[in-house]
Amino acid sequence: MAANNAQAHRQAPEPNLALKSLQPLGTGVLRYGLVCLLLFWGGLKFATFEAEAIQPLLAHSPLLSWMLAIFDVRTASAIIGVIEIILALGILTRRLWPRVSGFASLGASGMFLVTLSFLFSTPGVLDPMSPAFGFLVKDLILLGAALYTAGEALQTPIDPVLTAETEGRS
């Protein structure tokens, strides 16, 4: 009896249902919040005011300044917007194609690394009073969200659609 009591005290208590649902809920908020923001910002890239706002960032970037040598600022902004929208739609496919979603999240991670590089390439942007400072620093959190959702999606052993097709043929 004493051995059973000692063993019962060593076992970790089973977390309640509310606690078990926190991680999946947080993952969903990260993933679909990221999708919403990418769709929103991607759509804004087609507006003149947004193109003009990112022009100094592009002009000083060693990674993206080439775009302004080839395209006008509105076209460069629209290309970036298309990329953001494609990445958002890719991340959105998590339920059907987890690998596609995971790779799209990795693509978004790369995009956030590029935008974070603006902190070091654009003069004056590190000044906390600069309007671009807060806009760019928030990409650190978004980078974390994109990396987390990539890791979560890419851990899925196989795409559910492929599994259903394979099982249907058997």
C-alpha cells in the first residue's frame, strides 16, 4: 500500500482539458494571425502611399536595392506584395498540405530576416522616434511566429491528402 502511494505521488498529474488546449490555440493564433497580416500588408503594397513608404528601405538595402534599378517603386512594391500574398496563402494550407504550409512559413521567415536587415541598412531607422523603427522591430516577433509555424507544420509525418488518396486506392 505504501509503495502504491509513493508511486502515485511520483506520477505527474494529468493536465486539465483547458491547459491541453492552450498550445493548439496559440499555434492557430500564430499561424492564422500571420496569414491575416501578410494578406493585409501584401494588399497594401499595391497602394501608392505604401510604395512611397518602403522606397527608402529598398533604396538603402543591399539585398533589395536592385529592384529599384529595374522597376519603378510601385512595381517593386507590388512584386513584394505578391510574394507576401503567396506566402500567406501557402501558410493557410496547413490542414490540407502541411509541408506547403511549413515551406511557406520558412519563406516568410526569410522575408522577415530581410526586413529586419533594414534596421542596419537604412540610416536613422534605429532611432526609436523613427516611424520605421516600430514597424521593423515587430518583425522580430513575426519571425518567431513564422519559425514556430514552420517547425510545427514540417513535423507532420505525411500530408493528410496524400494519405487519404493512398488509403482510397488500397
